[in-house]
Amino acid sequence: MQLQLDILVRELLKSCRCLQGAGIAFMGPELYASEVSPPHVRGLTATWGELFINIGILIGYISGWVLQPKWRMMVGLGALIPFLSFILQIFIPETPRWLMQQGRKEAAIAALEKTACYSEEQIGLQIEEINEMILAEQSGDQSALHELTCPKMAVVHAMLVGFGVSFFQQANGSEGVVYFTPTVLSLGGIKEGNAMYAITAAVGTCKAFFVAIALSTMDQVGRVKLLVFSSIGVSIALGLLAYAFTLSEPSVALAVLGLCGFMASFSVGWGPLSGVILAEVFPLRIRGSAVGIGWGINRFVSGTVALAFLPMNSSMGVDGTFFLFFGISLLALLFAYYVVPETKGLSLEAIAHIFEARAMNGIVLKQPHNAQTMQHQELPTSLRERHLAENRRTQSSQ
């Protein structure tokens, strides 16, 4: 009887976890934030979700420590957050771009006033730019589904960037490291107990702290620089972890240093920025569907890494597993440096024009030495002048 009950509880936990994952997948905080935020703070606002995810992970670590035998209470307390989210969504307006697409101009203006606190002049410019992009998209006779399944070259370029960042965010082993931090520490020689929980909480604190740093700097430093820095740091940390487990007696100090280094480096770049970039790069007409596909890729890779992490440790060794992720993180570095365009300070419509220009010119790889100027050079003259003027106006007001 007890065995049957245990099996039932286990299957119920699995089913509820799948349902929870589906609910999370339907949420799109980065997509919403990217559509309602002014360009010069879009990175900041779109990263709040990632910061709170990491605060939630940290709370999970700490509550697991405090409520060690009462895991059901820990899981049940998590239901409060979705309930509050459901209540608060009543007060959130639709995005201006969606409202304009539905022909509701007055509602779009009201949404801009409420969410972005634009001046009357800025609202006029933003509405004009959104309308121009909608008219350009409506001039074609293809449906959104057709554009995704038989995409034009501009959309292919956007897919390469958007789906690429979704893939690499999880392919470097981040989910395995987050889920199995206690397992990695135990393999390094740290036994169960307060020391294990304390180090796990310290790793979670490190992760949340560096997400906050990324949140406050990405609109000044830029997306690409942070991704490159993050990739370098993740590679070094994974190399350190791999080396720690090649020793005859795994080094606890190196393992902890590698874990903290990984969390810090991942959280300052790939952690928060993949969702931001994914929500920025697609044209309005297909943005919702494309972002959904991107998150589907992200979750699939995440689940694959989480399921394969322990079997890989058994077959390849812990050092071999981390060396594999080290190689993938080097590929992520090349991808960020050569493929991902700099989008800081640009409107979503201007970013769409970058991919149109890439398709027109047959460019896949950007020129790194022109990375600072390329984001404006690729724009049509009218948009380039508008965004340069907007940037000067923003800088003078700060």
C-alpha cells in the first residue's frame, strides 16, 4: 500500500511539474517589457524577470535549508506568487504595438503614457514609427505562420540570432549546474548538512547579485559586450570545474570557486540577456509566435541538459562533462562576437531594419571592429538620423 502511495505521489509531482512548466512558458515578461519600454531602458526593464527568477532560486535554496524536513510546506508556499501575479495582471495594459495592430490608436497612446511615461512629442514619434512598420508588414500577402515556416532572408537572420541565444543560454550546462549544485559539491567531498546548504545558498546569492549588475549596466555597456564577457567567464569557470575533478582527490576549494565563477559569469550575460535579445529581434507580425518558438527551444535544451547531466557524469566522468560544456561555451563566445548585433538604444522597428539590411547585403557575420557604429550604419537614413538624435536627447537629459 505504501509503495503504491509513493508511486502515486511521484507521478503526481511529475505531472504538476509539467503543468507548472507549461504555465511558465505562457508567461512572456521579456516580450511584454520590450514592447512597452523606451529603447534606452529596455534592457533594464526586460531583465527584471530574470532577477526575480534568481531571487526565487535563492529563496528556494534558503527555504530548503530552513525547512529541511518540511519540503511540502516549501513547495506549497510557492503558490502565493502565481496568485499575486494573476491579480496584478488585471491592471496591466496591452502593449502599444499590439493595440496599433488592432487599429486602436487611442488605446495605444494611453498605453504609452501609462507604461513608458513618454512626452507628447515622443509618443507622436513612437506611434509614427510603429505605424510605418505595421504598414510595411501588411504590404505582404503572407501569413505569420507562412513567414515562420517559409521565412524571408531577413527573418532567417533574426531566427539565427534569436533562436541561437535561446539555444546557447542552456547548452552551456547552466541548468545542470543550478539543479545539481548539491550533487556537484558532494562529488567534490562536501557532505550533507549545514555546510552543504550554506555553500549552495552562497552560490545562489552570487547568481542573483550578478544578475542585478547586468540589469543596471546592459543599457550603458551594451548586449554584445556583456555576452562576450559572460562567455569568457563561463568558459574559465567550466575549465576550473573540469580541472578540479581531474585531480586524484577533487578539490573542494576549486569546485566552489568554479561554481561561484560560473554563476557570476552566466548571470551577468547569458542568463538575463537571452530573453531580452529574443524579444527584440523579430518583426511585430511574427514576434509573439517566434518568441514562443525560441522559448520552446530554450526549454527543450534545458530539459535535455537537466536529464542528461547525471548520466553524463556517470559515463564521461564529472571532468568530461564539464569539458564538454566548456567547448560549447567557446562556441557561444564566437556566436556572440560575430553574429549577435548590438541593439542597445534602438527601437524594435530599427532592429528589424538591421536584419533587412543584412539580408539585402548578404551579411551573416558582422565586422567586430565596426560593432560600435554598425547598429546605426545599417539603418535607413531617416531612421539613423532619428535614432542618433534620440540618443543625443536622452544623453543630454541624464
